Amino acid sequence: MKCPICDGKTKVKETRIKERFYRRRECLSCGERFTTYELTKMDVLDILDEHLPEKAVDDLAIVLDQELPSHDIKVNIQNWNRRRNHEQQSI
């Protein structure tokens, strides 16, 4: 990953796993330290689902499955819709 300040190379100094991966990084050029957060496809879709129409999120889920590496978790549209409907009914 590149440094957001100088575009230099960075090194992971610390990794924490809570609900998500948090990584503390340090730039090898300027010494800047910053934190990165890793999200799964489901995390991204959950966030977008709050702000975009349902059709747009479903279309994006299909694109993510096609474009991201196969070792990443696949999003099953039927399970995604069931989860969304369950959460809406709980409200």
C-alpha cells in the first residue's frame, strides 16, 4: 500500500482483528503512520444498502462477484435478499 502523504511504500506495524481487520501502517519514506480497515463485500453492500436503491445494490453484488478474486467470499443474491428482508422486518 502507498502512503497517502508521499506515495512511498508502507509497512504493516500492527494488525488487530475485532469485527474487522485494522492495520497500523508506517511509511518507509516519510514516517507517516495511519490505520487501514479491511471490509468484506458484505460489509460494503450493507453500507450501500442504506443509501442506494435495492436494484443498484443487487447489480453491484453481481459485479463484485464477477470482478473480485475467487478467493474472496462470494455474495449469494438470494441470501443477501433474505438477510435484507429479515433486517427490514425487524425494524
